[in-house]
Amino acid sequence: MVEEDQKEGYIEELVECPFCGAFVPNEFECIMCGEEMLDVEMNGRTKTVCSNCRTEVSTEAEECLNCGTVFTF
Ligand SMILES: [Zn+2]
Ligand SMILES: [Zn+2]
């Protein structure tokens, strides 16, 4: 029996922008302040969050303890 109300999501890795201090997706630019973050990923702090509720989760978590989202990879 499959639980139909389970949400699926993924673990999203965020990096700390050294310019504004926000945790943002690891992309070329900070989505908050627009600064280029090409050199940041090696130095900046990172955290992994639930894609659904943005609660911090372990990189090895199989589901979010906060909202129950199941991580599909
Ligand atoms: Zn920023
Ligand atoms: Zn969640």
C-alpha cells in the first residue's frame, strides 16, 4: 500500500554568500545580492535543506523530519 500523501522533494545544497551572508543556491550569482560567487564554493559554509520547507537536513537524510517530504535521490 503506497502512502499517497507523501510529498517528494530533494535535498538542496545552499552556500553562504560572503557578500550578504544569505544561504543561497550554489549558482554563478547570489540570488539575494547579485554578486558573482564563482570562487565561493570552496570557502563558503554550506548547508543542506529540504527543498520543500527549507528546514536544514542531513546530507544523508531520506526524509524531512519537519514536513515529511521524501528525498528521491
Ligand atoms: Zn549575496
Ligand atoms: Zn521539509
